[in-house]
Amino acid sequence: MDDARLYLGSDDVTRRAFLSRTAQTWLGLSAVPILGASGASALGNTSLRNTSLGDDAVAIPGSLATARNVIYLYMSGGMSHLDTFDLKPGTDEQGPTEAISTNVDGIRVSQHFPFLSQHMDKIAVINSMFSHQGAHLQGRYLLHTSYEQRGTIEHPSMGAWLSRLQGNINPTLPGHVSIGGNNGTASAGFLEPKHAPLPIGDPSKGLAHSARPDAVPADVYARRLDRLQKMNAAFRKKHDRKDVRAYDEVYDQAVRLMNSSDLKAFDIAQEPDAVREAYGRDSFGQGCLLARRLIEHDVRFVEVVLGGWDTHNENFENIEERCPPLDRSLSALLADLDARGLLEETLVVVGTEFGRTPEIRRERNGRDHHPQAFSCLLAGGGIKGGQVYGKTDATGQNVIEKQVKVQDLNATIADALGLPLSETIYSPSGRPFTVADKGRSVRELFA
Amino acid sequence: MDDGRLDPTDFPPRPNPRGPASRRRGFTSIALLSGSALLGLVLLAHLATSSSAQDSAAEKYADSDPAKPTTVEPAPSQPRRSSEEIESAAAELDRILESRLEGLELEPNPNVDDTTFLRRLFLDVVGRIPTAAEQAEFNRDSKDVRRSRWIDRLLTSPGHVSHAFNYWSDVLRMKNRLNNQVSGLPYVHWLKQSLVDNKPYDQQVKELLGASGPAYARGNGATGYLLRDRGMPLDNMATSVRVFLGTRLECAQCHNHPTEPWKQRQFFEMAAFAGGLRYSHLEPRELRGYRQLQQRVRKDDGQQAFRQVRRAVFTLSAGIGGDGNGLARLPSDYEYDDAKPRDLVTAKSIFSNGIELHPKLPREPRRKRKNRRNRPVNAPSIDSRTAFASWVASTDNPRFTRVIVNRMWERYFGQSLTPKFDDLKGESVAIHPELEASLERWMRSFDYDLIEFQRVLLRTRAYQRKAFCLESSKSRYAFQGPLLRRLTAEQLWDSLVTLVVPDLDDTVRVEPPGVAALYNGYEALESGSPDTLLATLQESGPALTDPRAQMRQTQRQAQAIFRRYHRGVRRRDAEVQQKARAELEALGLDVDRFLKSRRYGRDLVRASEVGQPAPAAHFLREFGQSDRDQTESSHQDANVPQALRLLNGFVDQRLLRSKNSVLSTNLKRAKRPQAKIRTAFTHILSRPPSQEESRLWLADVRQYGNAAYQDLVWTLLNSHEFRFQR
């Protein structure tokens, strides 16, 4: 078993071989100009910060490749567009939420975003999002996979597509990580298990159990892994199935991780207190901080989930409670990425499955699901900040300009990553799929 | 994982002053009476009967509405049908299945060996691996009857209640805390009690859908199903239709369904059955009275008194009101020709056995202003919710029976007869239509008695065949045998804990800790009015409205006493121990269980007792327990944290380093290397080692000495064979 050898510390050669292979994959499929840069970055394990990705030549004809990484902040439950980024002052529908001005002339956001209002120059607001799924499960599924949920197949989410189409840069860390998303928002779908996300429940605890128990010497551990491998091989011979193989895969990954010099990426305790404070001490804030650390260690796709947006009851009280974590943590993240020169190569997305009804249900002071129109944000990674894209009608009921379907949003993200939108990948059952189900990238959003 | 915090689940509730204290113990002692299933059944029957008579609140609700019985029926949980009847049903199913397989030119798998069968049966029925003692006992039983005997025995054991509870908790979204801070404990209690009583499935569904009244009245926990989705009656209806009728209507909430025949109008006609639903059982007028009282108290008596009153009103008012006015309003963006936006529609169900209600349309004030458009519909109740419940859970409903037989079949075979039975379409066909029809007939003839139905499934030859492995087999799957599958999070946890704690199923409790305080609080307050509420509160003190504070205090006291007890143990001072025991008992604790939980770890209880759901970073959640926000969202997918936990976490901390776990005790007891290896295999994999395995591990023992046993245990627990069920 490779892992036993890995564990005993003779991993350098293996790791280097793997790295160069991965680096090739990454280079072969993506922008040529980053060849030297990113290759060196992966091998040297110090990320290169000022690479001008997507400068000119692009390996995939027509793909942008302006971003290397994605930090996807998922607002679970359906974020009210009227109370966040698409305000309708002076209407009955607005309720008590008020608009404030920002550091960009003409862009106004909710009063609950005092910090974020000073970062609007980095952000592109899309106010013309549209989905045709008005139930959580289906909406969430569509947002993450671009496909409708079907009984017969499970579709991969964006991080899995990225891993499948471009491979990992860092061979000892997973290609994508999902923080706080215990609803199974991200998934490998029909792709091989190795493309599945690594879930992190509590970001401040990092990756639990990632150290060999002190009482077990390395040689004993290696021996155990060897016995385990033999035993499992016998089982797999009789029961060769995807879910059995998936456990071989995660055990391999787990042992690689244990041995990784990049394991510290998961340990946010290494951050100065002031930084941890700035991101916010709540789980979402610490998740955003962890996302930044992971990106720095060449994990390319990190999702962080902030729940509680399902404001059927007492919408305004709940909004007042939900917005501050997003305000504080996203602001800190953008500022931090910017200061580190990472924002240019990192696309930050704020996504949600749908908006909420302009009508306020009087009996419970709430707003219901509203997929016909809602808001999402993009920042960094080649996006032109300080713009509002698309428009809803006077009450925020329907999109009247430049509709962006959920698939289009995903196509835009994929485009930024340099993923081939038209490349067909076949499921094991032989069915054809593409990365954003024929969504169209919104090029106007890019600088 | 033991972070030293006190876990409220450690503490059994104070015995209900008005109920026999033996109740809880009666249930939990069954596991100890191994071999005496019959006695267990008698006990079950006894406790159910005794619990039925004790509660005035429950009786009151049963009296006020005979259609919604909330008292507990005498326990039917022993097998009622004769063995012959069950056998003949099983034989019919086998005949149909085998002839169909022959038609498809598929060979059924051979009969599975007894060793594999026993592990499968335990995992499927009680949700954990069998202990070594249980394996030995099975092996002593006479060969020709032991499978049937153990099927019956396990189906009526506390372990089955625990395992079935986990399954239904995922379906019904059990939570300790429901939305809006309403406690979910009565809901949890309701489900467990229903399982203990083996309440017929159709009756359970009727209770859930038709629930009304106070959430905290003993026996009325079914209200949790609606309270769960407070403010979201439309979503609740869509979930009900999915869960009980296998039909997805949620798309039609916003538009006509693109591929199925459901229209948006039909969605709202279905929603109309719950028209006028309120998330409090008090009339709006009464509620207003209490609100005014709260404000008055805030003004006159200050914040603390206000908080107390607010809590009291909360306890008193939580519940479900409005029995259904049969009306719903179309959304304001309704865009089809058959009605105008915001029109009222009347209750009408989908499907061929449809029902239609004709409530009198209320006269509506003319809409003058825009913000009037969302006025709730104000109309008298016509009991449309009960009508809805009866329609859903009816033998005539074409999908009601079909869904439950597919559920049950899937639980035991790993796949349903009709694929995606929670998303049935016009064209959905079962893999064996005739078999499905036969199962439906049996389900009806058993009056939806799930225990009897499961007896049949488990007794089929089909269930007792070797497992089918989907990918490695070339032929298509048509139930040649049950499917190989990964254990659920709960099965894995319960199996691991079985290796640590003896008589693990003792930890299963019907009544969740803390719920009695809620019931008592409600009861003390319920006769009141705003005027008498203050007097009641003054009389009874703050404990009434803050059961958690009461529980915390008990915990602190118990912890202090336990320290004294422990000192007594260390000094071998019997008198100190005895005194501490008496004090613990005076606190209302089940002393033996309390001490046992201290000995093996307070957190090492059955998954069903951990909390609903388990905390986010718990083993259970990591291995796929649902967060209970959406129905059936548990999973069995592999991920890296699971591997890390088994590699370096639970196995190492709770098993290898434990000195008093069941496994380490028995390993110590086995003297010769061969016996030790065998012990590890039988405990963990429920089978003896093969000759080859014995040889390999003996070689390791010779080379590495005692350390090899640790390696062995670690290896077996990390193996595929442990986490997969064959």
C-alpha cells in the first residue's frame, strides 16, 4: 500500500512525481501563460500571488480562465433580495429595511451591510437571478449542479467538475472542501469518489483526528495499514462496487492528509487573534478564514455555508440577525484576499437558491420563497467590481433586464476557472453532461 | 469526544407523580431477560396499558375528539398472527418472485449461511451487530426454528424500537427543538410510544396529519409534525404528499408541473385542507388576553416577572389550532386562465379516490388597498384537516399502501420494488408489479400492522438469500437476494458502542428526559385564564416554567453525589457508597443506569438516545445522519473525516484504550492466542476467522506479542467488512 510507505516518510519521490503529474494536468488543461508560475507554485508549495491569469493565450478556445480559485459562500434557505442587495425604497413591499449608500456612486445596499458598503467597488451585484425551483432541496440542488434533481442520477457540483476537469494542484489535500454544509450541498455526483468534497463541520476545530495517536509508533501504524489493505483487498475482490471503492479512496486521502506538510492549512489557530476577530468568531466567519488558508495551500474550491435565511416568520428580525455575519466576514475576506494579492486570482461568490417574496405575509411578518427574482454576488477573480448587473421591476417581483439563470451563474464561474463549457462528460451509465448544463457565461461581468 | 460536559440525556426524568414509576424501567429491563421474549412481551403490554390509564390530559383530548385518539392503546406489539399465516404469506411472495425471476432467466442467490444471516438480521431489525452472547444463544437454538424464532424475538425488542425510531426520525424530521423554540421532545415521545405500541401505520399517519391541540399535553406529541413547519403549511403539505403518497407536488407550488399532470391550482386546492391552520391551540382572542397580561406584568412587575410569565404563556399556548376551513387563496402572481390571482379555492384532493369539500365561501371585504391582499382567510372550521388525514391514510388511496410496502421492502432489501417511490409518476412501474400488488394486499389484510408485515418479509426465502453485489455481478438486479450496503450512521454507532457497553439496549427510553417537566408544566397551567395564571405561577414557583433549569440543578446535585460515591469505591467504603446511592435515588434517578453511564461513558448510548439530531460534529452526523431539515436526507457516502475518525478517533480512544469495554474484557478473558483472535472476529465481524486469517494473525502474535491484538481490533474495525452489511 502506497500509504504505508507514504506514512513512513519516504514520500518525497512519490509526492514529487504526483505533483508534477498534477501540475501537468493543470497546465495542460488551462491557461498556458501560467505554466511557469503555477507549476512552480505547486511544486515549491508557495503560491504565486501576482500571476496574471488569463492574460492572453487560453488552452480551451473561448474560455476565460481569469480565476484560479473559488470561495463560494452559500446562503442557505433563500436570501431575501429585497432586504439585502435589491432594495425597493418607498414601496409597501420594502418593509422597515432601509438603504444606505456605498463607496460606489449609485449603488445602494441594505442598512445591515455597513462594512460591505465600503467594498462595493470590488463586487458585482447580480440582481436578475432566476431559478425555476421554489423548494429548498430542488433549488439548492439546481444551484450547485445546474441540473434538476432526478431519481436516476446524481450530478456533480462545481468543485467536483473542477477536480475532474483540471485535477488537483496539491496532491495531499483534497481538491475541494465544504465547510458547514452538512446538508450535502456539494457532491461528486456520478463522478468517481475522489472528486468528492472534504466536509468540515466546525472550522475552528479544523480537521479532527488528523494526527496519529501518540501511543502508536509509526511502524506499528504502517503495519496496521498494511493488514487493513490486505483484508480490504479480499473484500473488494468479492464486492467490487463504487461505494466500497469510495472507502479505499477516502482512506488513501486520509493517510495522505495525515502525512501532509500542508495539514496546518486546516489549523486556523495559527492565525493571529486580530485576524480571527476581524473575520468574526462565529462559525461562518471562521469558515471564511479557513477558506482563505486553504486557498493559500492550493485547495481550489471552498464552499462555506451560512444558514438561517428561510425567513417565513419574522423576516425583518431574522434578517437583522443574519446579515451581520455576512457583512463582517465577507468584508474581512475581501480585504484580506486583496491585501495578500489573492483577490485577483480568487473568485468570491455569494449564492443562494432563491429570493423571497416582495409580499410580506402579514400574519407572520414573513416572506416566502421566490425563485423568479433574486440576488447573487461575484467579486475578485477577474470580475469587474462596482457594478450592478440586471434589474427587477418596481417591487422586486420579476426580472425585467438581463436575466441570469442559475445555470448562467455557474457557467460564469466555470468560465472564470477556465473550464470547458461545451466538453461533454459521460456518466458511468453513458449519459452526457456538461459543466453548467448549457448555461451561458455572462462576460459583461468581467473586467 | 467526551468533553466533560454534562449530558442531559443521562438523566431519567423524575417519575411522573401521577404515573407508575415502574413504567420506564419495565421497558428498559426487557433486554436483560434474554431468552425470555414472552416475558418481555408481557411487560411491554403491561407498561402500555398502565400508561394509558394515567393521564387525564390525554384522556381529555381523546374524549374531545374521538377521531384523534391520543391515549395509548393496549400494546399489540406481540405477534398476533399465527406462524402459519405468516409462513403462507411469505411463501406466496416467494412463489411470485421466483417465477418472475425464472421468466427473466435470472437465478436467485443461494440461501445465506446462518452466521451471515444473524448479523444481517440484527443490523436490519435492531440496528446493531449481535453480541457474542447473542450469537452463542442463537447457535444453541434448534436449527430448523431459530431463524423464525429470532425474527419474532428481535422485532418485539427495545432494540427494534430504537432502530425503527432512527429510520422514522429521518422520514418525519425529528428534532429536539422545533422551529420557534417549541420543544420537540413530545414529538419524539409520540414516535417512540407509537413504535412501542406498534400503532398501525395508517393510524400513525392520521394522528400526524390531523393533530391539533396543545403541544405539551401528554400524549399529544403528534402536533410536532405540523409545528415542525411553523409558518410553512404549504411546504408541510408538499412533504406529507411526498412522504406518505410518494408524489412530488412541490413544483406545482409556483407553476403547473412541467411533466406531471399537476396544476398549480391543484396544489392550492390541496393546501386548502389545512386552511385556517394556526400554530397555537388557543383562539386568537385568548392569545391576545395573555399578550396583554404579559405587557401589564412588564410594566408593573419588571423584566424578571415578565420573562416568567412569557415562558408560562409559551408553554401554555404552544400547539396547533384550526381544524381546517377548506379554503386557500391563490398567489398574487397566479397566471393561468382557470382563476384570477388571489381567488379563493376550495379543498379538493388529487388522485382517483379524490374527495372534495364544499365550504361556504366567506364574504370578503372589498379590497381597497394593496396591502390587504394577503389577508388570511377567515372562515369557520369544517374539520377539513381530519378529512385530509382520512383521505391520505385510506386503503382506497392508490398510492398510500404502495408507498409503505416499498419503504418496508427497501429497508430489508436495500432497494425498493418501484424505483424512487417518493417520486412516483404515471409511468412508474415496479420491477415485479405482481409482487408489489401482493405486498399491498397483505399490508391491507394486516390492517397496516408493520410488525406483522415485517415478519413476513423477513421470513421469505428472498430475504434469507446471499447478498447481491450490484456492480461485480454481470446480471441485472431483480431481487435475487438483498443488496450489499453500507451501514447507516446509526447502525455503525450502535455497533461500535455495543463493543463497549454491556446490555446497550438498556439505554433506550420511551420517554425522553425532560419531557415530563413540560407535561407537568402545561397541566398545572392549563385550567387557567389570564386572570388565574399569575396566581398559579406564584403558587408553584419558577420551576414550573423552566424545566431545563430544574434539570440542570438535578445534574449538578447528582454530579456532587457521584464524586462522593466514587471516593467510596476507591476507598472500598461500602457505607459511603450505600449512602450516595440512597441520595441519588432520592433525586429521582435510576441509580444503576446512572452509575453505568458513569462507568462506560455518558455519551455511549444508543443513537436514538443521543439527541435529535446529534450535534453537528458528532460521529453520527459525520457518517451521514440527517440534520432533519429535509425529509430523508441521511446518507451513506464516504468522506475523509469518517476515515480519520476510525483511523485515529473512536476506535483508538474508546476501544483500544478502554480497559473495561465489553471487547477488552472478553479479550482478556480468552486465554490462548487462538481464542483471542476468535473473540475479536466474533465480536466485531460476528463470524469466526477463516483458517487463513487465523494463520496470519497467529504469525503476528508470535512476532509482535500482545500488540498484535490491538492491531487486529483496529484492523477489523476499519475494514470494509465491518461497515458493510452482507
